[in-house]
Amino acid sequence: MVSGKCRAGSPAGPASTSGRLESRPYVLLFLLLAFPLFANELSVDRSTARVDETIIITVSLENGFAALDNVKLPTQNLVIIDPPAVSSEFSWINGTVIRRKVFRFMARAAAPGAALAGPVVVMGEGGQRDVLAPVAIQIVPDRAAGTNDPGAILRELLATGRDPFFVVVSLDKQQAYVGEPVIATWTLYNAANVQDYRITKVPKLPDFWTEELDVRNEVPTHELVDDRVLQKLVVRRIALFPLRAGKLPIAGMDMLAAVMHRIDTGPFGMFEGSLTEVRYSSAMAAVDVVPLPAGPAVDVVGDVSMACGRPKQKSGGPVVVDVAMLGRGNLRGAPAPHWTGRIDGDVQVQEGTVVLDKNADDARMRRTWKYVIFPARSGKLAIPPLVATAFLPGSGERRELRCEGSTLDVSTVAPPPHALPPGSGTPPPFSRRVLGTAAAAALAVALLAMFVIPRLIRQQRVRRTTRDIIEGRSPAQIRELLIELLQVRELDPTKLLVETSERGEAWRAVRSILDAVERDRVQAADAEDEIELRVREFVQSLG
């Protein structure tokens, strides 16, 4: 027995040692599975990206940090597109609970150059704190987005393996006078299998007053570009009226499309595939705007005409003269024509309608006024000519628009006691609410001046007014409420269109986005944040 043990134990020594050496890797593997060495991490899917490419930024959190509901991701030269997609993992390995949460952000570059994601500071359970190191990304310019030449864009897209889907902007003229209409047209070119597309961002164009033209009835056509047939469709057309001289830029417009990539080319290939989001930003354009030649002041720039109705008096009432101005020009900003002489009586000018032919390829408008005359005495009333001065861009000359005077037998009529100008009088309910809000804010400033910073109070009032204006309302309703707000402030919306000030730029910007949404060129759901931003900037500019 002893010898058996000796025989058994004699080879046991080296055999046991060899077994321990051979099993050591499995022991280490077991330990790694049982107690994984997790670490928080910040990563990106690429270190170099074009301006038009989408960058995926991933923040992975482990165990005690996985309880966080949100992560603040600071960036430089990057714009986060949407809220992050969040996924959580939970596992039980050999009695150990493993938790992991992943936040995936989608971002786009703001401009070529260096970009940075992070650093990210996260706080975990039990006071744990971790700082995830920032990740650098190099943003290279997209040569396709630097030109409006369809052939050059197509060649660059195909050379870089991208879908033939892009937008170009064209101008009907490269040089214009201040106030002269310039028509900008954005055209979509496509040779991909596009399932859906929409405009995601429109330029603010603060140096122009804009009028949106209707392109909903545009029919797709085809064009041969570099021996390749592309479908082309006009997606937006606006009339631009320059407000100042200089090289005025027209920023690019962003488009988003869902493109179907086929998986198989077999008989059932048309039913199989994957949808991929494709984004494209059109190149910028510019208009060289020159000032009007020296001379008398002008009322309107463009090829316009004026027509006047015959003066008439009914049943001893006031004398009424209907006036209309029509043509290619910004008639919204045109003042009412004026008399060349004095009228023996009291005169009031009532604003009529402004109608834009949105189905035309240019900015043709019609604007009306009604002149109401209360004669001072009965008998012959001499009505002098009505005149306005127009500048003709084609010839570079000024022309007088004129309606000849006339004489009319009238009877006296008393004018209404100090008829109030348009927009004054008893404010509508919303205006009273705005005044009440302003009064409450003023009272709060007086009572809490020692405890609340005045700037914060003003910001809160701006946010509240903005919310009251946009909440649950259509673009047309928002525009009406903004006009009411201007009337309460005794500001003329027409004069504000051409005012070269911060509030003038804000007014033109908010009108531009509202018109774009109202005409279905921008999806309302995609423009909610942009509308809120521009309304808030406008309310803030009013002081």
C-alpha cells in the first residue's frame, strides 16, 4: 500500500505541476469572464470626415456610471443633429451583475478644420467621477459643395462613391441695384433611388427682404449631365430684394433624402434593400449689389406702373379715390403715392391689400390704397395729381408714376373725430395680454431689483412672449400675432421691412421662415426649432 502510494505519488509530482501550467490560461479566462475589466469610453466612428458627412459619437458607460439618464457632450465645430440614441445592456455572469449603457450621438461639422468631441465628465454611483478624454476629428472641405456647376458636382460625388443627389442654386442676375428683385432658384438633381426628401435648413438671408414663390406645381424634367441622365426639380424659388450695397452672400440650403440601396440585383432585387439617409448642402452664391445713382429719392425700384380710379362721392359721403400699383418690384415697402398740391379738406389714406403672384417666375405684386377726402366746403373740389417715383433698373433712370388730377362737385361732410391710424385704438385680446405681461414684468423688476438680475427678467419675458405667440399656432397665425405686437409698439410692419437695423433683420428673418413653412417648402416639424429661434430673436430685438 505504501509502495502503491509511492508508485502513485512518484509520478504525481511532475504530472500535477504540468497540469497547473496547462490550466493557467483557462483560469485567467475564467477570471476575465467573472470579473470583466470594463472602462468608460468616448469614441467616434471616423477621425476624418467631410463637411456633409454624418459623424457618430459614442459614449459607453459601465456599471456604476450606467445609471445616468443623460450625458452632456461638449463639441467644437460640430453640431449635434438629434437627441442621442440610448441602449442598455444587463447581464449576470458567475454571480456578478454587469451593466452597460451606450449613448450614440449623430453630429455634422459646422465648417472645415479641426473639430473636437468631449471631454465628457460623468458622475457615477457613490460619488464616482470619471473624465473621458476628448477625441479630435479633422473636417475636410467637400469639393462638391463648393460649386453650383452640376457637372463638377456629379463628377466629385461619383469619384468619392456617393449617391448622385445634390442641389444647386441659380440667380437670374449676378448684379443688381439696391431694392431690385433678384430671383434665386434651388434645383434638385437626382439619379439615385430616392424614396423621400425634404428641406432641413433654409438660409436666414438678413441682407435681403424675401418673397417666397410657389413651386408646388413644378413638374420634374430630365437633363443630360456628363453623359448621365439626371432628374431635375425646382424645390424652392424666392425673390430677393437687396437692402444695401456690397457683395451680399446667399447661404446654402440643406437637403435630406432617404435613398434605397438594393441588396440583390436578381429578379426580387427591386423588393429588397436598405434605406440610407443622404444629406447635401448646396453651395453659397452672391449678388453684387450697387447703390442707386445720385438723384431724387425713389419710392420703389422695379418695372412698375400705377393706376387710379375716378374720384367719387356717394350720398354726400366722403370722396374716395382708389389707387393701385403693380409690377415687378417690392411694393410691400413702397410708401403711398402723394399729392402734388394741397386739397381743400381732410385726407386719410387707408392701406389696401398686397398680392404677390406666387405662381409666376418673378416677383410680380399688386398693392392698393384708398384715399378718403372729407371736403371742407361744398362746390367744386380740385383734386391734384397723385405721383410716385420709380427707379427702372433696366435703363438706370427714374420715372414718375402719375395719375392726373380732376375736379368734382361735392358737398361737405364732417370727418370722424380724429380717426386713429391703422393699428391704434383698443388693442385686441392678445395685445392686452402682451401689455399686461410687460406691466407685470416691470412691476417685478421694481419689487425684486435687489434680488433678481434685470437681464434674467428680460430673458424670461422674451421666452414667455415667444411661447404665447407660437404655441399651437400655424405660420399664418404667428405672423398675425407678430403684426399685432408691432402695432402695440406703434411700429409700422411695412417700414420695418426695409429698416437697416437689428429688429429689421430679425423681422425679415422670421417672415422668411414662416413663408417657407406656409408654402410647404420646409416641413413644419423640421422647422419648429428654427421658428422658435427666429421669433425669440425678433421679440428680443424689440427691447
